[in-house]
Amino acid sequence: MMWKRLTAARVAVLVAAAILIACTGEQALLVSPRLDGAPPLGAVSDPAGVPVRPVKRQIALLADESWSFDVDQNGTVDKHPSTGLTITVPAGAVAAPTRITVTALKGASVAYRFEPHGLQFAVPIKLTQKLHEIRLSRPLNVPQLFAGYFAADSLPTDAATGEARVIEILPVQIDIQGGSAILLVRHFSGYTVASAAHDSLQAIR
């Protein structure tokens, strides 16, 4: 599937949104791609999933990178600098002490597996992915991103095209000042960050 470039009208909408953020002092911009060829938000009807283009790390992970942390009813914040991921679990998200395990999947694609599988949260938790050292196209300095949910232990990827298949499309927020993508989730399995632009090649440093 070929991702098409931004039209002038869509660029104008992004400019207006960016100006609104600057004027109101907000840090995050909700980016819900509506580009021709981009998948719609929500669950995917095809049980095989829909193909997306995961964004890539400049330096691929040579192996899975896993870590764990504990959270209780008071919530917690877990930062993992080597992958650029911060997990914010707000108070009340879990009803009992819970050990969470995160695995950054090997390879260049930005993708994670979260366990326990199927864990549900009473209020959404926040996944914040730093975009430094991630290859992205950035029209107007606002990368066109969304998130994809996958249920398997690994991200199903076509070796020839580099496209991955996900079963749900979710919006992300872009923290322009912090240079990060923010995803709110209510349950665990696997998530990847994908680009709505075809030429995802420029590195954010």
C-alpha cells in the first residue's frame, strides 16, 4: 500500500492546529491521520489485520529488550531511556498490586509487547515514546503518526515490504516541545507506532 503525500488543504489544517496549540499553550497535538490510503481509526474488520508502516529506530535493537516494574492502586511512572519509552500508570488504573513486563521487540520497528496479556485498566494509561533517533518525515515539524495494536507476541511483518499487520488503529498525540508521541491505552498486548507518510526517512535528533 502506498501512502500519499499531504495535500495543500490538509497542510493548512495542520498549520491551523499548530497555531491553536501555540496560542493556548498546550503541548500535545492530536494527530488522527485522514490521508488518502491511511487506515481509518478503530478496529479492523479483516481478521488478518491491515498493513501499516511502523516507524524505524536509527539503530535497530539486536535482541528483544525486556524489563518489569510493579504498580499498585497509587499508580507509577516507569522510564526506560534506552528505548525512549515512558509508561505512566495513573492512580486507580489497577485494583491490586500488579507486575508489568514490557518487551521492546528486536529490529528497527518501534514495537512493544506488554504483559500480562489482556490486562485491563480502569482508566487509560499513557505510553510516551521519544521520537529522538527515530526516522520520520516531518511536514511542518509535525510527524503524521498513529498507533497499531497487535495481539501476537511479535509484530507480524512482511520481510519484502516492511509492512506490518495490526488489528486496531489508534490515534496518538504529538508533544511538539518534548519531541514525543503519546498513546493512551486501556488494555495490554502489543503496540507499534506507524507513519501516515510514505517517506519516513528523516531522523529526529
